[in-house]
Amino acid sequence: MRLDHAELRVISLPLLKPFRTSFGEMREKTFVLLRLSGEGLEGVAEGVMDVRPDFREETISGALALLKETVLPGVLGQEFTNPEQLTRHLARVRGNRMALATLEMAFWDLWAKSLSLPLSTVLGGVRDEVAVGVSLGIQPSIKATVESASLHAEQGYKRIKLKIQPGWDVEMVRAVKAALGDLPVTVDANAAYSLAHINTLLALDTLGLDYIEQPLAWNDMRDHAKLQKLMLTPLCLDECITSAQDARKALETAACRLVNIKVGRVGGHLEARRIHDVAASFSAPVWCGGMLESGVGRAHNIHLSTLENFTKPGDTSSSSRYWARDIIHEKLETSGGMMPVPKGAGIGVTLDLPFLDTVTQLKVDVHP
Ligand code: OSB
Ligand code: MG
């Protein structure tokens, strides 16, 4: 596959409801969209970098500059036979996994299209629908949280994940657990705690949570290993894991017992699949996380989630929970907590270009 042209856009989509985590509140989702063309076909992907480096260190402006000035000029006009070959070429870039993932994922879409196969088939997926839960942001009250959790449980979502932070944790989680009965409940702290909060963390350990996601610092596996020793509840790492090597070290040192795989965080589908395989070798389950993606990132996540060891429900819930209007024509909606895998070649979704133009803040063309 010869790569001919790339178009980078910055898109901003208003969220139906603000999404609050321990690191801040999002009212709209701003992201980089890449359209990559070669041999008369087009692959698309979105980056999961944010405007500010408050989830991990990458930013939209940094990723745009790197892609436009360094990474894309290095691949346009070149021939890549498969994603492995592209990834070997990209390995010269240190870090910047989110920026690289944007290109790698667009290439997988393009490559799968050139084979006239769905991405899930090319990746080695084993199912045509994937189990999903929801991630609920920090709400104004416990009552509002219990109501939202119950509503999503009624809609059939397979687990409820609650965002927590110091002061918004044990009491709230206890109330939701009491309302939901046997439905799996998890919490995600987005790195808001330290070992100084050990009493709160040990209280969370008594609540029957399925797992606790990234309680401690975004770059600190060591303290997670200390904490896991003191807890019965499995820890799940998100921010800490950017590669299969990270996942191997985390599982080897028991810093976690399962992994949230975000394809956009780890450099793309190839690395995501390696993490999936490493976890399987430790008999550790994985699940597919989300970053409030538009339909494009959502479709990539769904295809990835068809791999065998994605045995825990992911975060790829219905698009209509996030947007009044998505940037793709297809509807990505769950029923009974199951998200169907989009049919057709590649990621199986198509851009609504007239609408996309109305939400585009910046557009850059890159030629060989
Ligand atoms: O930590 O999983 C996270 C959203 C933005 C940034 C980080 C995270 C999240 C979510 C939402 O939990 C997942 C989703 O609904 O896409
Ligand atoms: Mg998380």
C-alpha cells in the first residue's frame, strides 16, 4: 500500500452533557481526525490526545505538529506492505503513542479496506458484537448518580463504572452498589489518590467492586504494586500502560490484575493486540477503554474488542449518549448492553462530510 495523501483536521463536538472526572470537566470533545489515502482508498482514525495534557502528557497541538512536520512526511510517498512494516518504521519515534496511534489506526482501516475485509477479521477477532458498560462522570449528588446508574442498568449495560476522587468515593459507591444488586460496578480515579489515602482505598476494598481503575499516579506502577498487595479488589491500570512492555511489567510485579486497553493510548492496534496477548499469557482479562470518541474512534474500539481475551465489558457505549449528531452516517447503538460490530470493509463506518465541515476548526493537507 502506497500512501499518497493525508488530511489532518481538528474537530470539536459539543457533548450532550458535561463529563466530569478527577482531572476536570469536559463540555465538548476536541480531537484530531486523520484521513489517510492510498491507492484510491481512504482510512480514517481519531487521536485521543486532549487540548491540555491532563490525562497523559500528549496534547493536540503537540501531536498535530509532530504528525504534520515529522511523521507524515516520513511515510507519504512510501510503500508499506502491512501494519507491522509501518509500525517498525514508526518505532524510531520515542513516546508520542497517541499521535502515532492516529496514523497506525488509519493505516489499518485503509489496509483492511484494500483487502475488502472488516478490521475485526484482519485483527483476528472472534465475535460480531461486543459487551459494553458505561462510564459515569462525577455527578452533582449521590441521588443523581444512583438514578443515572439505575437507568443505564435498565438499558442493559453490563457494568457501571463510576468516576471517583477524594471526597467523592465510599459513600457514593456504597449507595450505587446497594441500588444495583449483582450488576458489576467499578470505579476509576484517574490517578487522583496516593498511598496517603490508604484508609479510603481500604474502605473501597470492602464494597465488592469488580476492580478499581488507576487509583494512583499516572506514571507510578511501583506504588500500584504496593497497593495491590494490601487489597483484595483487583487493580486495573489505564494511564500507566502505553505498551506491551508496560503491561508485562505491571502484571509481572502485580501492580494490577487486569488492563484497560485504549488503542489510541498505546500506539495503535498492533500494540493493543500485543497487550491483549501479554495479558492472556498471565491469565489476566482485558477490556477496551474509551476517551469519549466520535463514531470513528468508537468503530476502531469495537473492532479491537472482538479479540478473544476482551472478556470484561468495555466503555464503548451508544454514540447517542454523547452526541446529538455524530460525524459518521452509521448509528453505533447498543441493545441489551451489546454493541454490534459495524459491517463492511475496514472500520465499516463512513464520514458525514457536510456535517464534518461544520465542526472542523482547522484543516491541514499533507502531501509527499
Ligand atoms: O479514564 O477511562 C478514562 C474519558 C476521558 C478520559 C479518560 C477516561 C474517560 C472515560 C470515559 O472513562 C470512557 C468513554 O465513555 O468513552
Ligand atoms: Mg480510566
